[in-house]
Amino acid sequence: MHCLTGETNYRGRKSIVRKTFTTVLVIFALVIAILATAFGVALAQGPGTTCAVTGGGTIGDSTVRIGVALKCDVTRAPNILNISWGAGNCFHLDTLTQAICTDDPSISPGRPPCNCDTYEGWGVGRYNAVDGYQARWIFTDAGEPGTTDWAWVKVTDAGGTTVLEQSGFLRFGNLEFRNSR
Ligand SMILES: [Ca+2]
Ligand SMILES: [Ca+2]
């Protein structure tokens, strides 16, 4: 009887040790994963990096299509924004004049790690090959697929009259934020 009780206690202790070991392993793995993510983000955000957004797509149910390769730094080229809509209308960005990139806490850009997911920009360019037009836009990246990415674009003439304004989630396509040198 004494031996049986001893065996039971031994098995009980063995089970507790196994559970404790498993718990420690899980916690250790979690800590490693958190550290690796933080380290990866820190590496990706090293000196000289800036946010950038690339990609494109069709905005909502409209005919408005965007093609984007923009750095969040007006001193770094190239910066590309092409907007096309309707029967052959297009806006081509010539100069990026202002860019603000931020992190919206309510959305996640997914992979690759990036410290921003929202791009607000201003620029000047050509509407149907005529100079003197201005554009303003906001793009957000909510990961993949791009159907939860969102875009707002507005094109105005020199007098401030709106030529195009459209907003919505992307029907086709994808926007991707990343850290760029
Ligand atoms: Ca975010
Ligand atoms: Ca996306």
C-alpha cells in the first residue's frame, strides 16, 4: 500500500513537472517570438529609412484606378502616382509636395513589418496632359488581400475646382506599406 501510494505520488510529481516544463517552453517561445518581431521592426526602421507605399487598384465601384509607388519623403525620388478614370481621363503626378505617414492603431498593414499604414499626400501634375493640376490623397493598408485597403483621391484645377474626387475600399488590387531606404 505504501509502495502504491509512493508510485502514485511519483507519477503525480512527474505529471506536474511535465506540465510545468511545457508551460515554460510555451512562455519561452512567446518571448522569443515577441523579441524577434520587435527586433525585425527595429531593423526595418533603422537610420535613413522612410515609409513607402506601392501597389494600386480600383476604388470601390467606380472606374477610378490608381497606380502608386510613393516614398514618405519629398526629397526622395522617384515618386509615382497615376490616376485614371472614365473614358481615358488621367492624372499623372509630377512633383510630390508634401507627405505624412502615420500609424492608424485600428488597422494593421500585415507583412512586411512597417511602422506606418496611412499615407496622406499632396502633389502637382498633369490632367489629360495639361499642367497645373493639384492632387491630394489618403491611402491606407490593412494587409492582404487588398480589399480592406482604402483610398481617397482628389484632383483640382488651378482655380480649386474639383476634377475628380473618389473614395472607397479597393475592389481590385492591393496597397503595401514597407520601410524603404
Ligand atoms: Ca496600425
Ligand atoms: Ca494591403
